Amino acid sequence: MPVPPPRQHLVVVGADTTAVRLVEELVRTGEEVVVLAPGGGDPGAVADVEALGARVVAAPRRVGEADLRAVGVPGARAVVLLGDDDVGALRLALVVEELAPEVRLVIEMANPRLGTTLTELIGDVTLLSPAELAGPAFVAAALATADTQAFEIGGRMVAAGPRERVTGEELAVLANSRLTGIEAVLPAGPGDVVLGTALVAPPRSDARRSGVPGALARVFDRRARVVVVGIVVLVLLSTLYFHAGGSSWLVSLYRALTTSTDTGDGDLGDLSVPFRFGAVAIQLFGLVLSAGITAVIVDALVSARLAAITGGVRGRPRRHVVVCGLGRVGTAVAAQLKARGVPVVAVERSEDVPGVLEARRLRIPVVIGPASDAAAQAVAGIARAVAVVAVTDDEAVNLEIALVARDVNPRVRVVTRMFDHELAARVERRLELGTTRSVSMLAAPAFAAAALGRRREVIFPVGRRVLLFTEVTVHAGSAAPGRSLCSLAEEGVSRLLAVAPAGGGWDWRWADRPVEAGDRLAVVATRAGLARMLRATKAVRPPAGTPGT
């Protein structure tokens, strides 16, 4: 006999790494979660979800109305649809809306046009893109700058970032980047990442920008410069030669220029016959050098034109960022780097990937080939790049890209997308391959906040950790009323920023007092710290089967 689904629970459709992190977020807050795994889901993800305490229900690859009823969608508080099939998500969203018109719906969606259509058809729906949520963290790591964000919380605009980038009143110390692990965030002592009231104007990027200087540098590359130097040396030697033949310095320079470049009237009548033969030799060398510089410039212009047509790399890019993999995450990272004025070169194995078309639309050069191949990396200019971002959908390929890139250019900054959190920590510590980032770790808090109907949290990455800024309401029947405000925050995992009593305004200079039902709290916390605070402020629901439920 099948186990009846719970009531007022949360349903997650999909079983991948994002689902695991999302379930972890929800279970930490004491929520009941049922996961519907299309096609059985990823076995590793299913095992992780079950270990977290969520119930997993297998379903056919094409989920139908019966499957949604089996996991209790009509009695659920929220349904989260995960996966890379936007059309399938649209179909399931319409079925969910028919089964439970009042349910809160959260959808992973990449295509903005479909998303716009969905919001017109369904009322209470939130569309989120893990790639867009995680992109800023990859960009900040590639540029070796702690991310800066300005946002509203507790009734005022605030700014979070490195101390040198934040100005105005200092409201809280968020992290100490010189420490590692959990000790780095919300330290008891001083720190270099703070919360203030305004951002300092961002510094100019140290990467070379495009424009006239960049175009000239591409045309007059190393080959053209060698030929030009050869012509200059020939002119100088020819000037000395003609001066030795009895001409003045000015006349000698004129004859050197006209002879070596085959211009002018060629009047050498006052020179002796042996010197005239020498002038012929100079003329021959000049013709060779002039033909050489013409060939180099024509080759550069034709190559630039072909690169513009095909979307390839022009010339020899320098001080740029190489993005390996143009899936959803790679495309988002490349677009955000381009928007910040940073030169970008992308590498993608297949030309048929939609991200290639998007990159070419944004005028981002694309190298078609395996990103882990040294030849493809050489074309992308990794030897002259400031950073390499490996964001393919294969963890092993990302590691291989990082190893090859570090071997080609030991000074390059490497940012690697990893799926296994423990493996990522070991890679950073033991292999010293640079920074690692997890898309699911960065995106899961936003999905959890949307599923629970909370105001969307601001996600602020600090290394592999994330800090969450949000506002929490103290509910009647929770464990918080009667406790002191200071007791709600825990050193190192959560910090209380501002307090607003029920019906009152926000106070950023609050004094400790007993917590009352209806209080609103503006907090910054780690994922674990926020989960504990939500459990303390959430009303306790009576067990299922209790009269009145």
C-alpha cells in the first residue's frame, strides 16, 4: 500500500546536484520535502537526497499528472521544477497550475521568452536561472576581486565588498579573506570584507580593451614589427653608405629612403659606378622588406575579416579571460565579462551548441575544439591570458583544462567549476589549481527562498562559502518569542543587522530586548546559520493526523 504524501510539504521535481543542495537547504529549516525523480534521476543525487531525509519517488522520464498527484502536489505549499528542458518545464507548470492553482511554483528556466510566456499564463510563479545566479561569483574569481554588491535590506540601501571598495558608515564585518574555511566568514575580530552604505567607483580593469589601439596592435603584430625594424636598420645603414660616397647627411638620408623603398626620382648621377652598384643592392633589399610588410599587413587584415565573419580569434589576444565551455554557465560568465569591458575568448567543443551563437552575437571570439587540448588553448591565447574559467558540464574535463592551462602558463589564474564539494576543497588545498566554484551551492539558497515564499535572499560569495542577506519574520508559536535578540544570532554563522517591531520601522542601532511575535529581523548568515534562525522563528506545525490539521 503506497505511503500517503504529507500535507503542506514541498515538492521538488528533478534529481541532480541542484536538487541535492536545495533539499539540504529546505531540510535544514525543518521542512518536509518529497522529490520526484524523472527517469529514476541521477543515482548519486538520489542517494544524497535520501540521506538528507527527503522521500524520493521515481517517475517515468516524461512526468504526468498521475505522478504529480502521487507526490501530493494538490496539498503542497510549493513545487520546484528543476532541469534543462524549458519546454518540459512549461508543460509541467501548466499541469501543476491545474492541479493546485494556489500552489507556489518555482521553475529553473533558461529561455527568457518562454519565461515571459509562463508568467503571463500562471500567477504565482518564480523563474530562476542557476547560471545567472552563479555567474557573478565566477566573474569575481576570474578577475581576482571580491565581488561587490549593492542592495536593499532593512529599509535602506547597503553595499557589501572589500573594505577598499566600500565607503560610508561601516555596518558589519562580513569576512576575513586571509583566513580559510568557515572561520573566514562573520569573524569575531577584524576583517577586510565589510558591509557599508555605499560603493566606491570601481577601478578600471587591468585587461586590455578593444578599440583603435587594440586594432593597431593586431595589425602590427610581431611579424610586422620585425619587418619594420629591418627597414629602419636598412635606411640607417644606407644613410651611412651614401654619406661615405660624398653626399651630405640630409641628402644621404633622402637617398637612403628613396632607394630602400623604391620611391623618389632615383638620381644617383653624382656617385661613382661602384657606389651605384651598392645602391642597386640596397634597392633589392628594400623591395624584399617592403613586400614583406605588405604581405604581413594584408594577412592581418584578411585574418581579421575572416575572424569577424566566423567569430574566431583575431591576432594574438593578451591579458584576456578564456572561458572554456559555452553551456548555460559558460555563456552567462562570458556575457557578464563582456558587459564589464573585459576581453574574452571562448572555447567550445561543438559548433552546434546554442552558446556559440550567443557568443558570436556578443562579438566574443570562439575557438572550436576540445578545451582540454593544448592546441585549442594555444589558439585561445592561454599563454598570454590573465585567467582561465573551466565551466563545462563535466567535472573531469574541467580538472583536465585546469591542469593543461597551468602547465602552459603557470601564472594564469584558474577558476574551475566543480560539482563535488569535498573534492573541490581538496583540489584547492592539495593540487593548488586555483579557485573552485559550485553552481548548485551558489544557486540553491535562491531556490529555497523562493519555494518558502521569503523575500529573495541576496547571495554574497566568500571563497567557496556564501553569505545570505535576508529578512526574517518571528511567527507566533515559534521558539523565538521571549528569547533575547542577541541570542538569535550565533558567532561565526549569523549576525543580526537591524530589527523592526510589528508595525514599526527598522532600527539599525537596536538594543537587546526580548523577542516578540511579529518582529522582523534583517540578518546576514551562512546557509547553516540561516537555517537555524528560520527554525527558531518558524511556527511549529502540529504533527500530521492531529485534529484540526
